[in-house]
Amino acid sequence: MKVAVGLFYLECNSFNPYFVTKDNFVYAEGEDVKKFIHVCDIFENAGIEIIPTIMASTLPSAHLKKESFLELTDRLFKPIIQHQVDGIWLHLHGAMQVEEIGSGELYIVKELRKIVGESIPIAITLDPHANNDPALCDYINILRGYHTIPHYDQPESERVTAALLLKMMQTGIRFKPHLVTVPMIISGEKGLDSREPLKSIYAEVDRLEQLPEISSATVFMGDPWSDCPNSHLSAVVVPSAPEYEKFAKECCQSLAKLLFKHRHDFVFEAPTLSPQDALELALSSNSKPVFISDSGDNTTGGGVGDGTEILRLLLEQKELNKHFLITPIWDTSAYQECISHSIGNTFSISIGRNQSDISVPVNITGKLISKGVTLGYLNNEQEICGNCCTLQINEWIDVMISDIPTSFISYPHFQAGGVKFEDYDIIILKQGYLFAQLRPYTGESYIMAATKGATYQFIEKLPYKNLKRPIYPLDQDVDFIL
């Protein structure tokens, strides 16, 4: 028996004005794909031959160009066409939006069905911020998302879907997931698994997964910055056998109702303040380091990554008395100017791409103190994706500049970037919620600065055009009848 495996991962933000192309992805094909996924032993131990397709993953960003998407999907489909596979396992995101196509995930599974027919089982693993199209489950057999926000169980989630697919391949029994969409969206920073109401909702999800009638269950919190008709929360439940499909449907409806019942209860974990108030609160803290999220320019949610708002605000302060690090602002031209200098050189430079009111240029004089690289995201955090450097502006402020949009999501990102994490009292991140890998390093909650940008936190004020209405919280009078 043969199983095709692959990973194609992109979360799209409609308020990011640029396009993603194939050149933005960390890419692998053939045997190299195996090192990016965590399921090979499950199939190999069962005597299943693995047919690798592609691994293409990048930081959340804008919509994907149609031409690039079709080229990558052609590469994904080619090994499946060449081999007579008995199953397909993919790790996708769920909020990939493609120019002139819409949902990239829906396109992929539709095309796969045309290639392999109805009898070959298809399993997909998704990010919990997936915007699931209502038709998605018409084309697949197994669907499960991660059960952690912030995410740290991607490998475990991959293994769950792989084990379920293996069982389906071995038994020949076929069934499909049940999916219910919920007419609501929330900021990604309001839905965290350690806090209510999601903590209790996930407890119910875990309870369902212990039932013999259920293979898997997931609640998807959606991507609120993807302005498309399938932006919404959803619930998915997969039965363990065809005779339990009715029961799985009822469980799925109950999960969806539970999400909607708690629609008013999702709140920010961290203080969410104006940038000025966020700085003042951080300066008053006795903890080290204090993390401040530049939340409107959150590149892990598809923000552009070129915002200079907090840098400008810091430069207006007369005396700070604490050591700040601003993690990378994307400005390729400024980066190129920096690397033309040697470490220790002092020079004047303009930082800011001047493409919008968040990337207003800032003229500074600084000393070059480090040159480094930027690392990847999701399953490719050890891969070098770009470059960065650090300028010391004065005794209080160091600012990093990168040649690509990026975010420092773990301690190794700081090491690779050429800075010592421990040297700083306050660290500015291009993030929303604080990533799980950084939480052990802070003694108290992080702070979210409600900055401007493509990931603006107060989503009710965003200029949506394509959402399916009515939808909470844009509309308060919303009926949810199943």
C-alpha cells in the first residue's frame, strides 16, 4: 500500500495589501519532505510506502497569487498522479485565500477527488484558525485541527490524523466528518486554550474524543482578518464508523451551539492598551523581560511587518531608564544599507518603507551591533528564511531591521538574529498573543499595544466587504438555528 504525504501551509490576511508568491515559501520536495512532518514512522511501521509530495510553508501574510498557487498544487498533485496511492495525508492551514480562486484548501481537496476518485481516503490536519468552507467535508474523510492556542501540539495533531488514516486504509471502511459553521468571528487574541470560555469548550472537545463512537473533534476559531464568505468559527466531529454518523452530527451541532452561546465571553488575555499606555505599563513593571505585542502589525497573523509606530513613539520619550529591543521591522532597503557597514560603525539611516501610515520613515543615527539571520515558522523553525541586523540608537533603544517580514517566536530566533535575549528589559514583538515558546521567559502577562495595521485587534472597526452576514460581533442581532 502507498500513502501520499505533504504540507502546504499559508494563513492569509485580506488587509495586507501585498501578494504572496511561490518565492516566499520555504520549500522541499521528494525525500526532504519527510523531515518537516511527524507521521512517517506511523505509516512505515505498518509497511506502508510513503510517497512524498511537497512541503511549502511560510509566515502568515497576504493572499496567494493564483499563478504561484497553481504551480505549487501541480507539484503536489504530480506524485499522486504518478503513483497509485491508497491514501492521502496532508497538513494544510485552512485560511489560505488564493487570487481569483478563494479557499485554497477547498480547491486542493476537490482536485484530489478528481484525481483519485471517491474510494481513496483523504485526511487533513488544519490550524485551529482555519476558516472552513461548508463544502470542505464533502471531499475528505478525516479532519482534525490542533487543540492548543497558542499552538504547540502540531506534531501530536498530525499523528492523530495519520493514525486514523492508517486505520481507514487497513479496514477499507469509509465515512466523512460533520462540519457546522457558526455565524461569529473573534480576534485571534481572544481565543486562548488556557482561559475561559475556550478552556471549557476544549474540555468538551477532549471528552468527545474519548467516546468510542468518535474518532476526533475540533473547534476552529477562524481567521478574522481574512475577509471572505467562509470566515467564521466552526466545529468538526468525525465518527469512528459509518453507524455513528448521526451521533457525530449531533455532537458537532452541540459544539457549535456551545461556541455561539459563549460569543460574548471571549476577551483579551493581556492588557490591550494604546501604544503609549502599553509603554507606560511596561516601564512600571519590575519583571524582566516584559513583552509588548505590536499587535496591529502581527506578522504571525498576516500583518505586513513594516510598522514603525512604536519606534516613533519611543524616540519621542526623553528618558526611558530601561533597555528596549524592537524585534525586526521589515525594510529591505534599510537592511541593505546596514550590511554595507561593519560591526561597530555608526551611521545615519532611514527606517520605514513609507507604504502606509504605519510604515512612516524614521531618521536615526545608530551603531551597528549585530548581523544575523531570521528563522522560519511552524514545522520549519530551524530553517533560515532571511537576514537581519541590529542598530543601537542610544543607551535605551536597540532596533532590528530585516529583509523579509518576520517574527521572533522562540528563544532560538533571538540567538539566530544575533541578540542576547537577557540583555533587555522590554522587548517589542511583531505578534498578537505571546507564543507558547516565549511564555516561560516572562514573569507576568505580556502587554498588547493596540497599534494600527492589518491585524488591528478591534475587528468591529475593520472595513469588511465579503463576510457572510449577519455575523457577530459586526451584527448583534444574530440567530443561530440548526
